[in-house]
Amino acid sequence: MKGLEERKKLILAMEYVARQVNDESVFEEWLVLGVADGDVEYGDLEKVEAAEGYVEDEESFAEIMQTFLNVMANAKKSGGLYCGGVVSK
């Protein structure tokens, strides 16, 4: 299928960024509707095969992207992101 490698990379990137959400109640949406806890090793941006189950169905992939956008919008309103000892402003 066209674009599967790009989709896999995006899943890994979204998973990494979502894990930086500073409000656990906001992050929970990602665990339920995005990437399940443990499916991708934290910080792994190389092992694209870990994202295989999330990319083949276009509708499901689109829903995961929408979930990510919702999580980021809610994170902006509630605590932002926390990474490397720094909180977003």
C-alpha cells in the first residue's frame, strides 16, 4: 500500500510526542484511542515494524491522527508538554 512507511514513522512520532503530555488525564485519551501502552517502546523512533498494526486501514489511521490532534489541543489548554525537565509555555 502507498504511504505505509510514512504512516509508520508518523505513528512512532505521534507516540513519542503524546508521551510528553504533562496532564495524565489528557494523555489517557491517547492510550485508549491512539497507541496502546506497550505497543511501541518509549522513545523508539526507528523500529517502524512496531507501528504496523496501526497503519494499513486508512480510516483507522485517520482516526488515530484525529485523536493525536485532540490530545495536543487539550494538552495546550491543560499543562502543555513536559520533556527533558522543561515544561512548555
